[in-house]
Amino acid sequence: MNIFWVTSEAIPYAKTGGLADVSGILPKKLAERGHQVTVFMPYYRQFIESKNLPYTDRIDQLTVPFGDHNELASLRVLKLSDSLTFLFLEYDRFYDRPRLYDWDGKEYDDNAERFIFFCRAAMETIMLLNLNPDVLHANDWHAALACVYLKSDLYRERKPFWNCRSILTIHNIGYQGIFPKENMQWTGLGWDYFNYTCLEYHDCINFLHGGIMTADMVNAVSETYAQEILTPEFGFTLDPSLRHCAARGKLRGILNGIDTEEWNPAKDALLPANFTAKDLSGKAVCKQALQAHFNLPQRAEVPLFATISRLAYQKGLDIFASGLEYLLRNFDFQFILIGSGDFSLESHFKYLATKYPDKFAVHIGYAPNPVSHLTEAGADFFIMPSRYEPCGLNQMYSMRCGTLPIVRHTGGLADTVVNLDNNEESATGFVFYDLTPEALNNTIVWAASIRQDAPAVFKKMIKHAMTADFSWDRTAGNYERMYQDAHQ
């Protein structure tokens, strides 16, 4: 198939979250499976220019209708293989910013204009280059308007779109692209598109809602999350629209994968020692190096728990924070936390690190790649107490590195981690259900007791975790089937 992939971010060019990982890896896997893939994303000069990419072409005359006039933009063409091309939309007025979507905790005031322009430019690029895609694959709210455009009278009768079907992937339904209705003026669409079956939602524009209502297929990034978003608790007010979508057989759940080459402790050059499921001696070396890096006592026998996360409501780190001092005061455990976000959580964690310097280390900020790899490989356990988690990647990175995850039963965490309670012969981690400090603390203590008192079970769990299949090849096959079903 000819696939046109529309995304606001992709590794290694620009990243704020899991969307970038998917958009950097899955198109590559689809191309390797014989499809022709074009990835379309903004050119964020602040992030991309320094990479000195070997562009194969530059197209300077891309005309983009915007409101009641036209704007000129450019395309930077990066041909990575005969079947995979990245197109970067260069328009500095909108995309040369200090950060991708916000600054100093506040979203850019013109985000509606930025991503209306982005989606309209995607459609004009398809026409300019005569790409004739079979699939227009839009990701999250930033690209969702492209699904609306495909069904609109602006584009549906144009020849490049005659055989095109649209896919909308929801990576996190908590972010929807909701803006005042006055921004309709920039879309080029008539006010007849401002209704509940398209863009209107509570008298505002809702980009994600428009995409859900017009896409030929919608998918979420795990099977459990696809079911959760049908409920008021997890649907963030879009559950009625998603139930309508599901009733027509147009909602899927497809679990993300991970790069199993990057996250391979047997070959990872970022680790001080390599190891396999059969020989874990190198993991002990990594644990010692991790403790040393964070100035914790280098003790092999102490259970070491790690967390790498945004300090946000979604991630449930307030639950972890509420119960952490009890664990530090009463148990011989060590904890490492890397993350940033909520100021009160940052302050609390820094206070605990000062009070318990031999048991708790914290780094406020992002983890450089070598540190994140060392943390995933060196810890005994990885804690993810999320309120909701569309897919989650860290639990898969952890398992790949023989670090057993401690997770709440939600979204992709429920789909990837097999609880010890369920089956000792296939268990890969520890799962709790109630979102309370007591439930999390009890699970942490339980995990430590298994490591201490049932070492044979603990080692068996590590082996199961390290050999679980989280490859992108499995994921790519599921996307292929969805593409085919969209054409039925």
C-alpha cells in the first residue's frame, strides 16, 4: 500500500512522548514489509536544524490555503530508503518555537492555527506531489483534521484521494485539540461542518472529535485502552462518539511495540556490562553502576525500585508520593525517581531525597539516553502506578532488561504485564488494582518479598519478562490488517 503518515512528532527528530516513538519506528517497519511510506511532520527548526540531515530535495513552492488567503511554505525531503521518505513542513512562523506545543507550562495561543495549517498543508502536499495514497494515517488531535478534510468537499473528489481511506490513531485521548469556534475561519470549511457529527463539541471546535467522526477506522494503542475509552471514566467526554464508532465496527486496539534492538541488554553499548536471560551476571554490574551514579550505597542485596515518568496526574505519581515515606521509614529498600512536571511533587520528592539520602535518589528533569538505559537495566523493579495508560513503553523496556514492572491494571499495562497472582509459569510482573497508596505499597512489599524469599520464582519471572515478544513486527502486521479492513 501507499501510506501517507501524518504526525506532529517523530524520533529522532522531535519528541515529547510515545507518539514520537511510534511515528519514528512503525513507518520504518511498514516500509520494510513492502509498503511505500511517506511521513509528514513539521520542521521544528530549533530541534531539527542542528541534526544536519542529508536532505535529498527541497520544494519551495507549496501553496497552502489558509483562511481567506494562501500562504507559501517549503518541504524538506529526506529519503531514507526506496520505500520510506520523511517530508518536513517548513513554515517558521508556526514551527520555529522553543518547544513543540507549549512554553512555560502554557500552550501556544495559536495552536489551533498551527495545526489547521499543518493538516491543510498535508492535503496540499499529497496533491502537489501526486502521491495517490491508499491510506492517510493521522495521529492524535494535531493531525485529526486531515481525516475531516479527506471527507470534505475540498478534497474528496480530487483524483489523488479517490482510493484513499483514513485511519486515526489515538495515542492519548486526554489531549483533544479543543479551541474556540472562531477558528473555523482558518479551516476553509463551511459552517455546515460545525456540527456534532463533525467538528462541533460543546460549542467549540474539537479536532479529535472531528477525526473520530470522519475517519474510516479509529484505533487506540492497546486493546484494553480501546475498551476503556468507551466509558465515561476514561473517555474524557468523547465516549459517546467512540461508542458510535465501535458500534459500526470501526474501533480497534493495537498494542505498540518497542525497538528490540535498542532495548537489548545482550548488545546494548550504553550499559557497563551486558547480560541475557540465561546469564544475569551483567545485570548485577549494572545495578552497582546505577547505585553509584545516584550516590546510593552499592549493596547487591537491597531491592532497588526505579521510576522514569512525567510527574503528571495521569501517571499516578501522587499516589506513589503519598506512601513513599512509609516505605523509606520502615523497609530496607532503595528508590530512584527521574522525572519532572508537577511542582509540588518535585518539591516533595526532593525533600524525601534529602531526608533519606541512602534510600532515595531523585533527578528532576529528563534522563539522558545512557542514564535511562542504565536505570531500566540496573533496577530490580520498575514502578508505574498510572491512573490511565494508553499503552506505556517503560514497562516493556523494563521487561526486556529483566526489571520486573509494578503496575496498575489499566490500558496497555494490563495488556503487557502478567501478574504473578495469575500464573507463576508465565508471570512477568506485579499488578495492583485499587489506586491507593496502600495498594501500591503492599504490591511493592510483595514484590520485594518474592525476590528475597522465592528466588527461583523471581528468576523465572525475569526469564519470562526478557523473552516476551514486544517487537514492532507484530504491531505492523496488525496495522496492515486494519488498513485492509478500511478498504472493505
